[in-house]
Amino acid sequence: MGDEICPVETALRVIGGKWTLLILRDLMTGPKRFGELRKSLGGVSPKTLSLRLRELEQDGILTRTVYPEVPLRVEYALTDAGATLSDVIDVLRQWGAQWVKPPQSVATTHPIPK
């Protein structure tokens, strides 16, 4: 491709990090607090979630709002630029639904030789 900038590569630099698409999926329904995101994502460590949120904020995909309350309340929400990714999330959801296979029993997957 020469010196051209690949749009797919550019997009992946922003949304290709581990957990990033799932964070975006969760924020599509509205602002979320750190704890809500962590609970929804399951296995993500606080350190990794903080890093991803910071990267998305720096890229202009989400905002971080700190409310001066006790205890401190912080919410993350998509920016207008972040909201444009809803079509990407929807297409990935549709594609994933087509590729979901019903679980097979161990006996069907690995038959026991006779």
C-alpha cells in the first residue's frame, strides 16, 4: 500500500485493544461508572480497565466526568465521535450471532474409540 495510511489500521489503533470493543458496547447504552464497567466485563483487571478508559479518553472516544461528591463519583460516556462506533458494534454483534455454535457434548466432539 506504499505510503498510504490504511483506514482499517487507523481504526484498529483506536478500538483494537483488548477489552476496548466490550467497553464501547457497554457505553452504547449510556454513561457508566468504573465499577459498573468492571462488573460487566468480568475478567478485566482494574489496571487494564483504567488504561483502556484513559486511552479512549485521549483519543476523543469517551469523556470522564468527575462529580464533586462524597464519595467521589466518576462516570464515563461516549463522545459524539464515540457514538459513531455504534454501527461497528451492531455489525460485530450480528456477525458474532451468525458464528455462535450450540455447545456440543464431549461425546460428540471427541467420540470414544471402540
